[in-house]
Amino acid sequence: MTGAAAPTLQGVDPVTFEVLRHRLWAINDEQCAIAARISGSPAVYEAFDFNSALFTPSGACFIVGNYVTRLAASLNMGVEAILRDFRDDPGIADGDLFITNDPWAGTVHTSDFTMIAPVFREGRLLAWSGIAMHELDVGGPVPGSFVVGARDIFEECPIVPPLKIAEGGRYRAEVERLLLRNTRTPMMNALNIRARMAAQNITRQRLLEIVRRYGADTFLAVQEGILETVRTVLRRRLREIPDGTWGEHCYIDHDGRSNALYEIRLQMTKRGDRLTFDFRGTSPQAPGSVNCTRSGLEGGILSALLPMLCYDLPWAGGAVLDVVEIISEEGTVNNATYPAACSMATIEGSWATTNVVNATVAKMLACSERYRDEVQAVWSPATNSFVLSGQDQRGRPLTTLFLTGIGGGGGARSTRDGIDTGGFLTSIHTAMPNVERNEGIYPVLELWRREREETGGPGTFRGGVGIEYLVAPHRNPVPLTLVMYARGVSQPEGRGIYGGMPSSVSVRLLLRGTNLRRMFREGRLPTRLEEIEAEAVEVLPAKGVATLDGNDILLSIVAGGGGYGDPLDRDPARVAEDARKALCGVEAASAMYGVVLDPTTLAVDVAATAARRQAIRAQRLQESAPVRPTANRERRTANGERMVFFRIGEAMQVVEHQGERLIRCTRCGHAYGPAEEDPRQGAVLREGPIAAANAINRHSPLADIVLREFFCPGCGTLMSTDVARRGEPILPETRLSVANEAS
């Protein structure tokens, strides 16, 4: 087994354990494959917006699939709800199938109907299987069921608490009629019900094949062995990482009613072999659809921890939850209480939770020499998509998700750039639908779909860039309605790590009255936005409803991932290569990376680059001020004889100097202060508009969002960045506990 020896299990030899744990993974993966083949929904069979999991009899998750992680990672709460509500009356029996979309019973939002099934053998409950799939519509006042304008759950979609859709092997058609009566897409939803049922039935058969061959006791022992293996390895890894507390925060912009900002705050503490996630200080739940419940909170946390800390282990969410503590106040935007609106929970509260966990875990790993290569900045921080509603080109009713906007960029690594249009760290099998498929079933044209320069965060290693796409109506019998949903439109949300810069904002421009049809008649196809004339251009908010008809077109830009390390330390050859790929302009190369390129050949001017970088560092210091008002600019160094314990990112080190453990600059030796204090407090700060960092950011509708850059007072190295509202306090980022660290 990668990462650990097989556990010692009573009656189960190591070879059998290895065979069966891999077999269980394959069975769960087959569960997803069957569902995707049968589903008629493009969200499932094209974009793979679904996932499945396996659970112990008590509900501990021992296998999570590698599709949309948060959808399955919280299904343990669904199993627990069924055990609580059905065990005694009317009971749980072989052949039962339960279905629900209740965000307080294991689903993340109401559009993700979940089917959960017990697995019995001779009257003995041996396991559970579960599968969650996003439905194109589950009712409510807004097509697509992302309910822009809702104030609470009563203004959203019908909630279905766990119900038996099959009882003792008998299908309950009356429950299906209830579910389909409330949706605009009954045929798609009916196919998805059958896709789930088929997947569950095959999964049950496959699990019972194991039981018949190896016995029930071995089957149960392997489940517990998987959980124990993951607990053991994860605890060992944590013990190998320095203790400390790492902080991050982010915002949800626009609650579906107004462009208010809701903050999620996290202080993650690692002590020994445990992690504590403290979300105190997070904004109260919103009077809009962006909240998530406890299901979304736990699913959001696990969506980051499984790929970042369990990359070579079974994704056993139950084991990970045994190693973490979650501190969260009820009634907050990512732990909302009934009857909060939460129809956008997967793409808002839960996803934002994943981002802050991603960032704090990355900072923790950046303090470990052993696990530094696992650092990943925040991947594509949000989707930038919409629901398309009206009639298709054949005159039939249409309600669907247009999912090209999931093409964000990967977060930068500590050793390489982020993956361009890499998608989501938490959904490694999610994919953008094919262009021809979109144009074949929807009354639109995608005029282009391409990687957009400078959407990823600059850094020593940059974040992957996101996508830009242009959509126009085509052969639509009636005007099309667009229900817009996005996050990070007002502020960059792809946060960088230890000097890495944040990504751009996401953008949507609605061009009214364009000359597009005339260009078509003239045999011309636009390739740049500048070629298109328009009577008016509307900058759309993060959430809202718009129409698309006639000569209207919609341009969307999806943000990329965050950067890692100071951009001035990036290899100039990499900058030149990005320029040749049209991922970085000549002006941005000079402004952000200090790399001077020949505008014609894009060759690096080595001497001019060295001078430019020196000038930028000097300018940084000239334009900044001490974070602590009482601090002075006297350069205190920690050079000379010292013991280096570990690095913090690339720009800082923990050293012992004259009997004191300090954090110092790796370039010039400036001492930020004691190792237990946040080094930001010993830095100098430059605060400015986000538009100064990225031209795309000029589209932000909020003027009080600022970029904070923290520099070494001695040499001007960028050691940390933050995005915040002007006037907000500086939150602590890194506080280490190194009194007993020896390496």
C-alpha cells in the first residue's frame, strides 16, 4: 500500500486486504460509470456533476469517488439521518432505496438529489452506498433552481426529506410522481432516478459478491482496515509537519439579491497529529441563496483535505473526520440553520470553504521540508456559468446548465506552474461539455473558447489561466433567459501562497445590439472582442437574470488559480514562454515579473530585466509602510552563526539566532520577529486597488476592494499577499509553535 503498510486485521491477511480495498474502490468507481451512462442529463454525462461513496453500517465513509468531491463527502450525514429517522419506524430493510435533496440531511443543496441504499446479507446490515447527482431543475420560481432573489428556503425549491423510493425491492411510483411533478425537466430527472437505481443495484450485487466469497466478517474488517490505514498515515504525516496556526479568509460576493460581501474566516491549527478548523468570525447567514448547511461545511473541508493530504490513500472521509475538529458557529454563511436559503450552496458557501481550507493546508505544507512538493495554491476559485432557459431550436421547452464556465485554472505548485484551464482540485474528473454538443442541443453558438491571458495569479510559479468564452443566440424561437451565477466577480478569490499573487476576478459582459449578424452575412467570423461593434455593454453582477436575443452576445472570463512565491523570482525564460503562448502580455511581463521582453521577438533582455527587478524592489519599499505603526525601518538581521529549522514558503526561514528562534528573510537575513509571531507584523505593507495588479480587475463593481502586499523591509521581497476590504484589520496568517521543533 502506498504510504503505509497494510494494517494488521484479525482474520484478514495483507494480500487479501490489498485486493479487497482496491476492489471496493473499483466498485464505487463503477457506480459512477453506470450512472453516467444511463443519465440523459448533460450535467452528468458531459460535465460529470455527480459522485458516489461507500459507508460502514454506522455511516462512516470509507470510499469517496473522484468526481465532485463535496457531493459525496457529506453523505455520511444522509446515512445518519436515515438511521435516526427510519430505524424503528418504519424500519430499514433489504431492498430499500432512500432519496432526498434536504440540505440538512446530507445533500449540499436542493438540486443534488441523493439516493442511499443499505446492503444486507441474511438480515445483517453490512454497508451503505450513496450517489448524488445534480438535476437540471428541481422546481422553484427560477429556472434551473439556483434561486436568484430568494430570502429563505421557502422561496426556493421543494425540500424532500429522506423518503423510500423503493421498499423491500418494490418501486414506489407515487414517490417518483411527487419528485417529477415539481420540476421543469421531468424526463431528465426520471432518467437520473433510474440511473441512480441501476448504479445502486449493481453496487449492491458487487458488494455481495465479496461477502459471498470472503465472508461478512472479512468484508466488515476490510472497511475498518481502510479507515484505520487512512487515520494512521494521516496522523503520521501531521506529526512530521511543524505545529502552528495558519489563517485565510475569502468573500462571497452578491447573495442573489444585492452585492453584499460575506466573509468566511478560518484559522487552522495543527497540533501533533490533529487539525482544528476554527471558522469563528465568519459572517452570519445571508438573506439569499449563497449559504451552505453543515453538510456543505464538512463537504467543503473534505474536498480540500482528501486530494491534498490523502493523495495516495483511499479517500475515506470518515477517517479524516476522526483526525480533525471543526469549530463553527451555527447560523453563519457556511453553517446555516433552517430555514436559510441555500440553493447555490455547492458553488458558494461550500466551495468558498474549500478555498480557505486549500489555502491554509498549502501554507502548512509550505512549512514542511518533507511535504513541500505537495503545496498547491487555490485552484479555480469559482464557476462562472449560467442556466439557459426558454425554447431550444426545435421549439421544445429548455432548461439546462451551460457549463463552459467551469474552465478555471489550477493553483500554482511549489515546483511548477498551475495547470492551465485545469478545472477544480476537488473534482478531478469534471469536464467542460464539448462545444459541438452544446451547439447541437442548445440554440446558441460558442464563437470562441480559449485560454485567457493573465487570469492566473503571478508568482515564482504562476497559477494556471482560466477560460474566456463568447456565446450568441442562434435559431432560438424565443428570447433566452440567463440565470447568472458566479463568485469572485467583485474581488479576486484565487488566493496566492507566500508571495504568490491572487488570480483575476471573473467577468461577464453582455453586449447589446452588436454587428454580429452582419459580420456573418459578410462571411466574417470575429476572433477578437475589438472586432465587434455594440450599442451598449453591460457589466453583469455575480448573480442575476438577463435575456439574450437577436444581436446580443455574452462574454465570460473565468478566473485562474493563485500563484506561489514572489513573481520577481520567476525564471525570465518562463515569462517569455508565456508571452509566446499569449498567456502573458509584454506590459504585464514588465509590470508583474520585472522581465523586459523585445516586443517583436519576445526575447529576454537580460540586463534590462535585472535593472527592472532592482527598480521594482526599490519602488516596493518606497511605496510601503510598516505594518506595526510603532516599528521603524531599521534593518535587523539574523545572519551569522545559526541553525535553520525549516523554510516558510521560499522567502522566509525559521532560524535560531543568539539563542532565539526567529523568522528571517532568506534573501537578506532581515528578522521579522519571534517564530511564534505572524511575520506579516514585521513586514512593510503596500495597499492599492486590485485594478493595479491586473487589467481584468477593472471590471470589479466595488471600489473598496484592495490588494495588500507584504514585503521584506530589508530587500523588498514579496512574502505575502491578501485581498480585503479597505479598512479591515490585517488577519494573522502564520503563527508557529516551534519551541520543541528540532528539524
